[in-house]
Amino acid sequence: MTTLFLSTTGGHLEQLAALAARIPADGPAVWVTHENDQSRSLLAGRDVEFVPYVGVGSVPDVVRCVPTAHRVWRERSVTRAISTGSGIALGYLPYLTARGVPCHYIESAARVAAPSLTGRVLQHVPGVRRYTQYPDWAGPRWHHRGSVLDAYEPDGSSRAPTDVVRVVVTVGTAAEFPFGRLIERLVPLLAPDGALARSTGLPVDVLWQTGCTPTGHLPITPHDFLPAEKLAAAIEDAHLVVSHAGVGSALAALAAGRRPVLIPRSRALGEAGDDHQDQLAAELQRRGLAIRSTPAELTVDALLAGLTAGVRTTSSPPVFELLQ
């Protein structure tokens, strides 16, 4: 029995890694994803096959997955496939289910109200078992077995800074969508003489993970992308995390016990393919796990609120039981 764990990088891979630990094991596992600093770091020590990137909405990229799906199925004797998307799932799951492999598609926690385009397509593929992480839209087509967010709960305690306020700003790994509005709004707030330094009476030390956002005109030291373990260590050491409302970045903050300040991207402004980040930020705020804002509304008060409380991991997150 060999399980194929399949996803694109970023938040989809973060979720799959977290949920895989809650899915009862059934023999060895092989992981298929794209190669970057995050995936190499997160999957270090696991059996991994890196495959070409599947672009957002790219039908040719999806079609090009099929020969690799056939090879992996044949060479690895795959008997179960589990995916959190996104488009890469369309290149593998329909082929594998046609070969008689039980396939499971877990919709992203970012999809609070309805399935993604990938999920809507897979609704029409017979044999693919589909799961939502929210009971509100579960039904005959979508089953609810829990959420990656169930592993976390609010914690009233915080680690107050005493000598310096360490901040991590992250906009994730998306290569198609810059988020200049967030970075430009934060620069004066987090400057050496900015509002946060004045409010706390402490110097502010910022790690800027800026992705594809142009920052050459700003007085910061940016890092386009960071290895997962380096970013995780920085978040663990930080007092405050300010992030786009991507599920991967949010999960990284929660895993480190931080209650992040989340800023959703806007589809209308070309910052994302849709507005699912706003739904995720609202859901995390409802659970007491994050503070939601927008670039225009972001103030030092929201940043200070991120310092006042944290998040803790639940002692025993529930098992994620797959359909038979």
C-alpha cells in the first residue's frame, strides 16, 4: 500500500503536511509537489518527487501532468492519493481514479464558503472523494472530517518584548501577485522612528519576506523567499507577525503560537485570483486566532493587539478520517 500525497507549494503544501499527520497511515508514502525552498525544507527526509510547476489556470500545464501521473502510479504502485490542490490535483486525480486508485481531495481551509475552481471541476470526476474543512457547506458532494484549524485555540498569554520588538512581515510564495499596498503601508509603521517604536518605547527589528513585490524604492532589506525552516525560526522568535491572509503564512504563525495580523489581498486590485483571503481572515478572527485588517485601515493599534495574546496548539487534534 503506497499513499501519494500531492499538492502545489505554499499554503496547499503546508495544509497537506499538517493533515497528513492526522490521517491514519497505510503503508509507505511518496510526496509529489513543485520544488522551491519551502518544499525542500518542509519535506526534508521524506520520499519526494519534484515535478514542473502547474501555473494558475493553465490547462496545458495540467495536461502535461498526465505522463508523470502514469509513471508514478506504475513505478510506485500507488494505492491511495490525497491532495489539497490546487491545479496540480487536476493533472493527477482524474487519471489515478480512472486507474482504480481511491483519490481524496481536501479543499483548502481558505475556501470558507464554497469550493475553488479545482474543487468545482473535481465534482464532475466520478470516484474522487471530496472534503470541505467547514461543516456549513458540507453535503452529498462534500464531506466534513475536520479542519487544519482545529489544531489551534486562542491563548490569552503573550510574550511581551522587553528589549526589542521582533516583527516578521510575510507575503507568501505566490510568484504571480505582488502586494505592494501592504509593504508600503507597513514601512512607516515599522520604521526605526515609526508608530510601533514610539508606542512601545522599544526598537523594532523587522524581517521582510516580500515575494515578487517590488521594493527597490523602499528603505528596507527584503528577502524574496526564505527556506521554510528559516522563516519558521524567525516567526518562532518574533513577537509580532504581519501577513497576507494566505493559509500557509497563517498556519506558520499559528504553529509558532502567534496571533497574526492578517491583511487580505484584493482580486480587484490584481493582488490575487479571487477574494478567498478575506473569508479566511474573517474566519480566523471569528475563532480568535487572528486580527483582520486592510492596508488602508491598518494602524499601530492593530499591531499592538497582535502583541497582547497568542495561540496554542490543542493537546490532541482530531483524526482526519477518510471515506472508504
